[in-house]
Amino acid sequence: MDLSKMKVIIPIGGEGLRLRPLTIETSKATVRILNRPLLEFPILELARQGVKEFIFGVRGYVNYKSLFDNFKEGIGLSSRYKIKPRLHFKYQPRIDSVGNADSVRINMEYYDVNETTMVIQGDNLFHIDLKKFVEYHEQKKATMSILLKRLDSVEGFGVAVMEEDGRIKNFVEKPRPQQAPSNLVNTGIYLLSPDVKEIFKEKEVVKMRREGRMDFGKDFIPYLIETGRSVYGYQTDELWFDVGTPERYLEAMLTLLKTVPEEGFLGKKIDDDRRIFIQGQSPDSIRRRNYIRRKYKEKEIQLEGNILIGRHCHIGTGTYIEESVIDNFSVIRSEAKIIRSAVMDRVYIGEGASIENSIIGRHCEIRSTKDNPVRIVNSALGDDVVVEEGTVIIRSKVYPHKLINTSSRIEDSVIV
């Protein structure tokens, strides 16, 4: 199959409950990771293999607004990454779906999709040899092919059991770990043959839809197997992450910092021997990068491990940063410590703050002082949170726009 003719449908209809508080006001597909929307990574992975057309199966205002405001028709992304011919992005019309499989049904009908179709999820990061996956699908004459990956922990995933020839004979959606029939998990990446359009019209499938349920894992995949359709598994050992929780977000971020090719950071290294990148191309960005480089070379700041710093950031004297990402326009004051954490764009972090294994949402303000420092550990802050001096936040989530009072101690809590 000519990959330039393939259409990729991305169902994005959920509320991102597991990734809260980062998804209260933002679609999980556009939560920023490595200083860009998460969905940009899988789109580029497929675009560089020749795919040109993507259909966003959006449901709900937050998902639509987030996706359209970030990606529009695809012109900007194509220009930024010099993709020619350019990418084309389309959006699900104002027709409500009752599950991710239903979203695919709607878009296949609306956009008259009549060729093998790829489905990916909006919160996945992956590497894949798409040509080999398609060849496998065509060789097996499969109705549906599912990309599978072996994981030590299958909790929260659909699990498949395959025959020797790769055909899936059993599929269980999110079993209890002790009841899982295998450790082959469903990545949510599928190839669908054109005859799926007719299967969507079958009486039992229509009944599912009328009952308000039409999810791939819970409903459609089991139906295909039960009715004798050829559903095959294609195992991968390549990188794949379901960025569905704050913990998985940080795990994915740390892996990407190690594995993304240098040109993928859209920045310049400030040490020839280490993966420390600072972004920006304008004269002002270059001046700011040179300023940070000088402080690093003169040991006024300490940068350890793999680090990405965005455009126009300020890093104060005495700051220690390890295995972390700092997004654009953020200000880090002196003697702050940031370890294995994500600091999103336009964040202010005051003097002496200590942030470890945490995510700090966009436009947050950490009002730490040397005499009364803030400490945040194993936590996630939503956008626009203000944390007053002396506060300690441990293993907690703070929803957007909250004010955390001076010297509060928050532990194992969700602040809504």
C-alpha cells in the first residue's frame, strides 16, 4: 500500500481522567511534553514514513478546541518540520460518538474512507515500522490487526491471547492482573480493512451503538473475534508509551530525553559531550542560550543528565537541574533544585524551591524563598496554580487556578 494514501484516524473523545489535573482544561492529546503537544510526536513518526492525512475524531468542546487551536489544518506543522507535500488535518463533524470505535465509524463514513485505515490513540508515543505492519496486515488478509507489546504489568490494558500464526483467539479488556490470560497488551494502534465499514452496519453493532457503547476494547474487538473475523496481533519491541497518568508521563519524558535524535529537540547543545539542549533561533533566544551556557561552563549552575530548556528561560545562579524539562518563558530563581521533573511554559519558581519527580503545569507560580522554601515531591500541579512560601506538597494533585496558602503541608491529597 502507498502510505501517502493511508488515512489515520485518532479518536480523542475522553476526559483524560487518569491524567488529571493536567487535562482539566486541556485535551490529553495536547498536554505538553518536551515543550510541544504530545500528539505531535506520533504524527511526526507517521508523517516521516509518508502518511499525509490525519482525521481527529474529537468529541467535546475541550478536545476540539485544544486540537484545532494547536494543529488547525496542518499547514503550520508541515512548515515547521519541512514536510512536503504538506500534511492535511480534518476533524470529526459535530456528531457525538459513543466510544472510540464509533468515532472511527463516523469518520470513515463522513470522509468516505475506503482503503486500509490506521487508528492510533491521542495519548500514545511510539516508534513503528509502518510499512512492515501494513505488509503483515495484508499478508494475513486481516479484518483488523492490533499492535501488541509485552509488558511486565498489564494493569489498565486490554490483553490478547494469540495462536501460533498470530491470530487473536481471545481478548480481555482490562482484566485484574492475576486474571490476565497473557502479558501481551493492546497498544491501541490498529489497522482496519475496508470491510470494517460494512461490519459497522451489522445488527449487533448497531444495537451496541443504540445502547451507548462502542469501544474497541470493550465491544468491537470481542465482537469481531466472536463472529469469526480475522483479527491478528503484530508484536513490537519498539518504544511505546501510554501517557495516561502523571507517573507514565514522567516515565515517557525521561525516556524521550534519552532517545529522541538530537535534531528532534529543535535546539542547540551547550555541551558537545552531553545531551543538554536549549531551544530558540531568534537573536534574543541565542543571547539567552549563550547566557545560560556561560553560567554552566563557569559552574554557576549545575546541569546533570539529559535536559531540555525552552526559549527565553532564566536559570538563576546556584540552581541544580537533573533529568528534567523546562518549557518556554519560565523563570527559575537562584538555588532552586529540579530533579526528574517537567516544568511547563511560563512558570515562575522562586528561590530555594525543591521539585522532584513532579509536573508543574503551565503558568504556575511557586513563591519559594531562601528562608521559607517550597518543596514539591511526586506530585502534579494543574495550570495556573499559586503555591505560597514554605509549602510542602507530597504525592498529591492540585487542580488548576488553586491558591495554596503559606506553610501548608499537603500529603496524599487531591486539591480540587
